Amino acid sequence: MMVACATVPPKEQGNICRIFDQYPKWFDYAQDSQKEWGTPKHILMAFVKQESSFRSHAKPPFKWFLFVPIGRGSSAKGYAQAQNPVWSEYESERGALFRNRTDMEDALDFIGWYNHRTHTRLGISKWNAKELYLAYHEGHGGYKRGNQHKKPGLLSVSDKVARVAAKFATQLPACEQRLRCRSWYKVWPLCQ
């Protein structure tokens, strides 16, 4: 009998400190992505919460014809819900060896990478969770064409992502220093 290995989603998804307390390595991964690409940790984690509810193997639901499943709505999967074409671009640019959409480290790096491209191509601030999310969801071309303005449901979701990011931003100072300095070799000032 084979057992699938998947990380259980955090118990308290509404509190970034509780999430990082349950999975301290996620803090490190978010920190690394922020250093590399510039998207703040609270925005990275708000994206993951919205895209997958922190489920590593999340996929879009099946589409059905009568009672027969006819496939999924898209090729999106993993924490970041990255679709095959853009994930392939990411792999070619970052190096494909051992990257996986179901790995939080790779998912956070992917979101940071994509948001960096969004900032470069569309001029959206890396601190603007709402507009970054709209560009993430619609793609750069779709965002430029204004597709998001024809989708009131998506605009509502992007507002939710911005609210979650803002909430995470207010919570993070309560635990950030402790999480940075949690290992024996990370002592002040080295853990800044």
C-alpha cells in the first residue's frame, strides 16, 4: 500500500504568525523569496492562501458533461496554482532541476519571480497586493487588455487578497524577529 506524502494545511490560516509557527521553514522560504524578488512575505502568503488554501496538491475542480468528468479547468496545480506554460518559463529561467509546484519553497519563489516580472513589465508595485494578484490571475497580456475589469468576481477576490495581505502585514511584526532568530546559530546581529 502506498501513502501519499503531503503537508497538512495550517490549522489557523488567518494568522501568519500561527502559520509560520506551525511551519517555520515556510518563513525561511518566504524570506528568501522576498530577498531575491522583492515581494513582501505577507503578500506571498496571501497569494498562497487564496490560490490553494495552503494545500500542496491543490488542483482546479473537474469539469463535467452530464455525469462524466471531462478534465480540469486548467493545468494549474500546487500551492501557487501555477499553470504548465508559465511554470515551464519559470523552470527554464530558474533551472528545472528538482523544482516542484507542490513544494512551498518553489511555490513562493515562483510567486516572487512572477511578481518581479509583473513589476518589470507592467510597472505594478511589489507592495500592491490587489493589482499583483489581478496580473497573476489574468496573465500580463490579459491584465494589459483590461480583462480583469470584465470579471466582477475576480475583482472581489483581488480585494480579498489585499485584505488578507494587509492583515498578515499587521500580524507579522509580532513574530518576525523571533522567527528570524530561532536557530542556535542565528544570533543578533546575524539574524537581522
